[in-house]
Amino acid sequence: MTKKVADRLKNQREPNINPNSDNNQRWEAKLKDLTSNVQQIQDNLLEEILTPNLNTEYLQRFHVERFDKELFKKNVPVVSYEDIKPYIDRVVNGESSHVISARPITGFLLSSGTSGGAQKMMPWNNKYLDNLTFAYDLRMHVITKHVKGLEQGKGMMFLFTKQEAITPSGLPARVATSSYFKSDYFKNRPSNWYYSYTSPDEVILCSNNTQSLYCHLLCGLVQRDEVVRMGSIFASVMVRAIKFLETYWEELCSNIRSGCLSEWITDLGCRSSVSLVLGGPRPDLADTIETICNQTSWKGIVTRLWPNTKYIETVVTGSMGQYVPTMNYYCNDLPLVSTTYGSSETTFGINVDPLCKPEDVSYAFMPNMSYFEFITMDGDKRDVVDLQDVKLGCTYEPVVTNFAGLYRMRVGDVLLVTGFYNNAPQFKFVRRENVVLSIDSDKTNEEDLFKAVSQAKLVLDSSDLILVDFTSYADTSTFPGHYVLYVEVKAIEGNNHLELNEEAFSKCCSVIEDSLDNVYKRCRFKDGSVGALEIRVVLQGTFDSLMDFFITQGASIGQYKTPRCIKSGKALEFMEDCVVARFFST
């Protein structure tokens, strides 16, 4: 690789460039270069990744002794996390990073978890944060092109830090956002509008998320006229914050009126920093907020409380799309901007059309982030192609080779190519592979759902009931959202009396929850971000009628399968009309 190319790659990952009106042209040129020279940048990046790592145990196993792209793709297999996990575990338990990476591993990023429930631990180093901050700066430039009048305001961003775990190696294991917030990249971030928040850093770094959320809201209300954007990483968090406000607005007004923070906020960093933001009694401001919150309807509450807000920055793609109607209700149809597509493995790309509708969001992959390959998902053949070779209208699963010891690892997402920004493919997130239900960070696939329902079937059997069929639905109309199972049962033969025993069905709910993975249980019982599972019993014959419904919609009777998760609004209305009883886990 030439020095010129190496310098360009370095500049493309330069973390703390401050895009403002003076260097917007520079960033536009950088974006054009990145998206125009996709193949060259990808090939050079792969060389930069592999060359220092040729002597690692992992690559030596596959006889990769020199940089050769075709040799690498021929010898090194495409793997799942479970395939690479034994190597990662060795580093987690104290062996040298050289097992997988010549670059020192400085920690591990925790994903939401596998279908079995265990959180994945992805090795990481500062290259991850280089890429992340580069993407942040680049997306700021893109937003500045599309939204005017942001430079003098602040962001009211619901950002949180989770407590880290220390692995046997002594290295920390954190979620990706916590790794960023606890780094010097965040501490020494540029002083411009995009990195200016209504909340002090101490609120973001508070390990008690309830206290942190309360303080985020309090600081945002005190500075309501300065807020030009609001948001969170995921839309579910934004909805949760508004629901929290519905519960605590009177206490928040009391704090603003008196100038004193509630005593139950015990985190010292929050107390000292938020007290400074409060700045003493503000009775007039408290009266204004109280008048707004006292109104019968909370439709448009966000724009009424924060009138200068220009957009909401949060992920509304994938499973988060179910929160769009709720967000539109509270935010008075402010633009919902999904800026970045990323994971614990890598940052993939940014949305170069930030004001598009949520259902139209696509992400242009940035070729300087990681080396990307793609497994074709259309048809029976599973070819693996490079980033520059994907085809419009086709679906793929991304495969990542990164700077922290992951080589050709499947990500597990399904993406659709929707277009190209210059030569950079734009991908729409279609689904998480095999996920049926999701409310928060929980992700329940069809196999896990079947296993859980099979355990509940044993309870029904003991109550002389037969499970006829079932389907499911992630209900986000309640807060917190919760899983709903529609079930049809009948009495065992010889018993014409169908008795719906509350104790039996409540036990079924609990058995199903006990059978789901650890991520679900954490969300349900520890974080409180998922509500109690509900079983809705439907009339006998409902699932036969459901099949008739789908056939009228164009389904083939010879290929019909009961959908294990209801996606159609009309089908959901049909099921609701057939409900005769409701039961919850206790």
C-alpha cells in the first residue's frame, strides 16, 4: 500500500475534525471521495487490517501468510459469533490479544445477546471509536446541509451509561455507547452545536438510569427555549422518556419552582451539576410548564414544551419502526431522523438523506469503517460478494472484517439495496435474521418462541385443554410494551365445557417468560423496559378464519402457514375482535 493511500485512509478516520461553515466544503469533498472510490478504499483497508495480523493464531490456522485478498477469501471461512467465540473467550480470560489481533485489545463490547440469551462479547480497541466519532462528525455535516438554524442551540439527548463488568483479563466489558461516553473521545469532543447538550456530562455518566432520566428531563425543561433537537439512540428510549415525563412532570415543576433538586436524586455528580443548571427558583417557568402539562391531551407535547425543536434524532428502523406512530403523536410530526447504522462489530454507514420518511431510511455504507462482504439472501445459493458488487433490489447479510480481530464474521442482519450514493451502496434494514418479537433490546426468534409455547402447552395439557394454534404480537400501545400471544384452545375430547381457568393461564404466561432468554428477562425483570407477557384467548375457529382472511389477501391455501407474529394491521384487528379473555404473568 502506498504512503499516499495510507495517509488518505488515516485522514478518512480522523476523529475530531470540527465541521462548521468554514470547512463544510472539506467534509463534502471527503464524503464524495469516500463514496466514489469504494473498491480502492475497501481493498486498501483490507490490506491495512490483515498485514499486521498475519502471525496471529487465528489467521495462521488458515494459512494466511501474506496479504492476498483472494487467498484470504479462499482460506478464511465466513463464520458466526459462535465459531469465533472460543478465541475471544481466551482473550477474555487473560490470554494475549495475539490470539486474534496484533493490535492490543483494550476491552469488549457487549451486544444485546444471542438467541440463547448470552450477550456477545466483541473485542474492540480505539479503532472502533475512531470510526464512530468519524461517523458522528460526518453525519453532523450531512444534517447541517438539510436542517438550518441549529448552530446556536443545544440537543436534549437521552443518553445513558451502563455499569461495566471487568473480565478475568482485567479488561472492561461495556455496551458500545458506554465505551464512547467513558472515553477521551467524548470528554474532549468538539465544542460545537452537535456535541452541546442540555444535560451535563455527569448526568450522562450516572449509572442509575432512573435518576439520569429525571435529570435529563429537568435540565431540558429549564433550558426549553435553547433546545433545537431531541433524541436518543433508539426510539423506544424516547417514548419511555415521554411516558416518564407524564408521571413526574408535577415533581419536575416543583423542583423548577423551588430551585431545589428532589432528595431521591442521590448521585453526587447529578446533584451538583444539575443544581447549577437549575440556578435557583424559577416560578414563572414552572407555571408555564405546568399549564402545558395540565392539558387533557398530550398530543404534540414535545413541540409545546420545546417549541424550537427542529427534528428528533433516533433510530426508527428495524424493530424500532413500531414506535413511529407514538412518536408522531407526541412530537407533532417533527422529522424523525435515523442517522447511523452500527453494531458492536462496526459502524456501517450513515443516512445521507436525513429528512426522508422513516419507512424510506437507507444507510450509505462508508468503505473506511471495516471490510464488508455480503451473503446473498435471494434464492437458494449463498454467494459472498464485495461491497462494490451488490445489486440494486437484492437482499444480503453483511459480513465484517474489522480492526479488532474479527475476520469474515456474519452480523445477522438482513439488508436491502435501495440505491447508490455515488458508488457507495445504500442499504435499508429489513430485519434481524429470524427475530419474531422485540420491544427493547430483547430479540425473540421463532425457534425460541416455539420452545417457550411448548412449555406452556404442558400446563394446558394438565388442565385438560388443548392448544389449537397461536400467534404473537409486540404491543407497544402500552408502556412499557409487552408480548401478546393470541391462543386458541379447546377442551379435551369428551368434555364439551370449555373453562378458562385464570390460574392455569397466568401460569402459562409465567412459564413462557421463564423459557425466554436472559436478555428478555433482564428487560422484563431488571430494566422494566418490557411489560408482563399477556395471553389473549380467542374464539374457537379463529385460526381457520385467519387463514381465510389471508387467502382473500392473496395467500395460497396450499402454502399457507400461520404467521407466528402478526404484522398486518387488518389481521390484528381481526384477532382483537375474536378475543374472549385476557391473562397476564404475575
